[in-house]
Amino acid sequence: MISHAYPMAKPGYGKRNAPDQRPPAREDFALLPARERYVAGFIDRLPQGAAMSVKQLAKHLPLY
């Protein structure tokens, strides 16, 4: 869960969901190492259009 507002990108940029993407599941990133699983799970749950810069991710993810 995001503790404070995550910034949105300008229209036309940012996170985009795949057209046939299924809802997030607990086992989606189970094979990844802990740090990568943490980052992937966070990104997967961001809303459509969220900013995807390394600086924003680092600012919002303490383990990044």
C-alpha cells in the first residue's frame, strides 16, 4: 500500500497496464529475490499513468 501520494506522469507517459493483464496475485513475483520482488510488487500495484522514474521509485521505496 502506498503511504502517501505517488506522483502521476504527464498524459501519455507513465505506467501502462497490458490489455490482458490479470489482477495481481501473491505468487506473481515469488521466484524473484527479495529486493526485486519488493520493487516489482510495488510497481505492479501503482495506478495507470504513475510516474516511473528511478528517482521517484527510490524516494518512495525504502528498500530500493
